[in-house]
Amino acid sequence: MEQLNVLTNESDMLENVPFASLLSQAEKELLLGNSTLVEYSRRDTIIKQNARTSHVLYVYSGLVKVSREMRKGKNLLLRIDKGGAFIGLSSVFSGEVYHYSASVLEPATILSIDPKCFMQLIKTNGEFASNIIQQLSADGISDLFRVSSLLYKQLPGRVADIILYFSEEIYHSTTFSFPLTRQELAELAGTTKESLIRTMSEFKHDKIIEMDRNQITITSPKIINTLSRLG
């Protein structure tokens, strides 16, 4: 983990932060004075479940895994966040500890914001607060749909969802490499590693995908979308 000092002027720091255009000059200076850019390497831990909330985190770039540690050593992989996402908002607003862990899948640059400063901006700038609420609502709805998929879809539908998620939302390509281990993919699909590998092999056998280690190519988008839709 390395603190960055290269983005020290306002235009650099705030260029890609959502809703920064809604802040006054004084509010921008307040945000800048209470934020730090930190560079993380692959597999670094950003926040730990049950640790006291210390910062609101904004993903400048990279890929971050957000997961919930369950009983008996089980993990539920909640989502993958990329550049443009906030981490820790719900925990900062709802309690004194983080309710999940976050770690780096691909080298990431994170803007770490003091929560008192962030809450001050929420209280004094209604338009900024409204957009943050919309962001929280969108995240909540996304999590709701994902949990619904885990509960009600059969495994082929859940695996199809994962493939489409990385293809359409993360990499914007029909060919990509999973940044997750097979165990992590199984946690994302809500299944065992063995069941995931078997389902992926069936997809490959049926020529729905091509697979070479972690690299996937979707060869039948129509079938993948049908599996996702019908579950």
C-alpha cells in the first residue's frame, strides 16, 4: 500500500469523483483537505469486516472485491466494484463498524475520505446529499437482485449471470479473464467450487463458451442470455 502525492491539485483530485461538480469551491477545498489517495496492490485488504469505520472510500481505478464473512469459514462474495464506486457508505451511515470486507482484485487507487467531512457535506449540500442517496439506493437494488438470483435461480442461470456481469459491466468484451479464483467464483455464484467447475465444463462442452484457464470467450451470447433470463 502506497500513499500517492501526485494528484495534489483540485482538478486532478476531483476530476472523476461523482457529484464533485455539485460542490462549492469551499466544499471542494474541505473535501481535498480531508482526503488521501492510496495505491493498493492485488490482494491487499482495504477494509476488514467488523473493524471500526474510519473512512468513506471511493474507487478511482482498479477492481475491488466486496465480501461478507459468514459462519464456519464461509464467505459470500457480494459484488465487484470498479472505478467510480463508493465503498463503506452504508456502514458509515448505519453503524460504527464495517459490515463487510473489501480487497483488491486488480491494482487499485482509492480515495480515502474522512467520514466527518463527508457527513458535513451531506448535511449542508442538499443536491449532493440527494445524489448520494440515489447512489445508495441503486447499490441496494443491485444487491437485492443479486441475492434474489442466488435464492431462486438454478446454478446454470447463476453462472450465466456471472459471465454476463464480467462481460458487459466490467470488461465490455466477449473475451476476458476472470480476476477471481475458482473458489471466489463459487462464492459469487453461491455454490461449491466443484459444482462451479462442473457447470463451466458443461458450458464449454455445449460450445456456449470457450475456456482456457481463467480466460473466457462467449461463443453463444444468445444461449448465455437465455440461461440468465430463465434461470
